[in-house]
Amino acid sequence: MDLRTEIQQRLQAFEKGNLRDNALALLGTLGYTSEKRISFSPNNLEQFLATFAQGKTLNEKLALPEEWKTIDFLFQLTDDEILAAGNQKSLFDSKGAYNGTVIESYLFFALDLKGRHYTRTALAGITRERE
């Protein structure tokens, strides 16, 4: 099966089935995999904040937490894994700092939202949670 067909099938699978499993399958098809995983239960906003917020508050105006149904941590992709994969290097260049923080890995999440349509601005706010 060619890559385009496999990607299309992975995207169509999101209509049914488990969001976390479908997201992992799609990212795997695209070449993004890591065994650096944790599960938190329940997979809700409160558990997400307890696991990742480290005492920081959520900007509710931008993150739209009332719209969150579930959130799953998929995996952490580190610089070492990116360099080992070779083809991912150009997509993720961790050299330098972002907002004063050196980034050496990326966290991938799957967020299930209650609504069916969101503006690009709303999705960017949820993703970045910054003004």
C-alpha cells in the first residue's frame, strides 16, 4: 500500500474507534514514534493539569477547557530520536531557545473536543494557550 493511501485510511479511522489509538497509528504512519509514553487516568483536564502544569495555571480564555472531552498523552519525541530517524530532523530543529527555554523534546497529545467546528484562531489558542 502506498503512503498516501495509508494516510487516507488512518485519517478515515478517526470517524470511529479510539482517538488515542488512531492518533498513534497516524503519527506512526508519518514516521513519528517513541516508546517514551505515560498514561494518566482519567484522561481529563484535571489529570492533565496535575501531571503537566507544574503549578502553572491554564489560560481559560484561550485553552477553552470547557470544550475538552478527553486528552491523552501520546509520547515524547526527543532530540536523540529525531536525529536517529534522520528524515524528521528538518521538521524539528531544537537548536536555540524558545521564549528563553531550550527545547530538546516534543510532547504529542490527542485532545478530543466537544464541538464539531472550531475556528483556526480558537484551535491555535488551545494549542499555544498564549495571547
